Amino acid sequence: MPLPDNFSEWEHLQDTVRLWHNKAVNQYFKNTESDSIDTPKKSLKVACLMKDSDTSTMTLMRMWLFEVTAGRLQSVQRPVYGIPWFNVQSERTFKPQVKLYFLEPYNFELHSNESTPQLEGEITFRLMHESSETISRSDAERLARQIKNIFATPPFVWHKGHFKCTYTDKERGYELKLLVPNKTEGERIIRAVLEIQEHPFERDFIQFIDNDRTYSTSPGTHRVYGRTVKKFVRRRSSQLNFRFAQLLVWGKQNPINLVATSGSRLRSVIERV
């Protein structure tokens, strides 16, 4: 149906906004009179109701008064619980972080094609008792010696699987998420990580997520850029060897290389094996 003759966009818009706005105002102040300003609440309702004679500025002012100042907008929102951003950042985000890197040994027959890259693994945790201001070179050297003893001599082996094992102790800086073949392997790795700072293992913090999904070792092929190539194998099981460890300090552009095994290309390493 075509628009009627002499149709006014402004009048139509104003009428529509006034209709729905006043409907919400009357519902919000449903037990309050609309033709009296004897009380603050009655006065507020009268001020919120739109009139046909309102200018565009008055229309916006009444809408702002009702939705924001009177608090109607907040009343229809679901409550959200949170904590101030500075509490989160000061507690965890900018704490020094240790990263342990693992890599699957190269196998020419397995890794010579693009569809089967070497598996990688990272384990990170925060140093909650330190900050970018307090941590020093001597602290880094102490960490390097500990990591070298636990993970580099001989190189620690991570048996990667398709089950997820987690360990969460935020007060000490741990939110570990590991893919392992069984819970025993997950606990072994977690205990080794905790040993770096000589933290006790708490059984209440570990969770092993079992599943009955199967991951094919031969998922088939697909076409990529005009070629038929093998699909990537999801959650492939393999052994990963420890390669290096780094310390990341907020405010310092480059990571501090703590430990590196032979073959690593890292420079300026505190402890090299």
C-alpha cells in the first residue's frame, strides 16, 4: 500500500516514538497519576510522558530522563557480576609468566608433507609472588636452574593424547590445560611443573575430562588451492620433547630465555644444555 498524500516523515516518527515510549512510561509508573505533580514520583512521570507538541530536542530529553536518569533501562537489564579491571590486572594479567615449550621430534616420512606438521605444546604459569618491578636477574637464574634440572637433563617427554587434564590454582598462578592419554600422565606433568617453584600438588585442583570420542588417524583428503591434500589429523597422539623455557615480563619487549636444549636457535640463554 503506497504512503498517503501529504505524508510527513517527522509526524509519523514522532507519533510512533511517542506511542511506544508512553506505553513503557505508563507501565513503569502504572500506579502513579499522570495529571498531577504533587509528589516527586508524579512529577517525574509527567516529565517523562511525551506530548504531541514536543520538539525533537524535548523528545530526546524525555527519553533520556526516563531510560537513564529514572533508571528504566537498568531495570530491564539482566544483572552482571564482575570485579574492577584494575583488580584483575594487578592480581594476574601483568604477573611475570613462565613458558615451557615442547616439540615433536622431526620424522622425515611423517612430517615431509604439509598435512602433518610437527606437534607443539606449551605450558605456562604465572609467578604470583613477583611483579615486573620486583623480579630480577637472580630470580631468572634460579628459575633457569630449576627448569634445567627438571625438564632439560634429560629432556622431559610429554606424551600427548586426546584427553584433557586441567589443574587450576589461581592463587599460585596455575591454569594448566594438557592433552594427555590418561590421568596418570597428566598428573606426572603437573607435578613436574609444580616442582619448579616447589609448590605442593593439591588433588582437589586436578580434573581429568574423559570422553568416548574417536579421532581418525586417516581423516581423508580435501582440495586446497587447486590441489588434493590430506586433512589435518585432530588431536594426534605423539611424544613431545622439551625444547626451551622463557620468562615473559610485562614492560620488557623481548622474553628472557631461561633454558634451551641442543638444536634450539635461541640466543642469550641463561642455561643451555
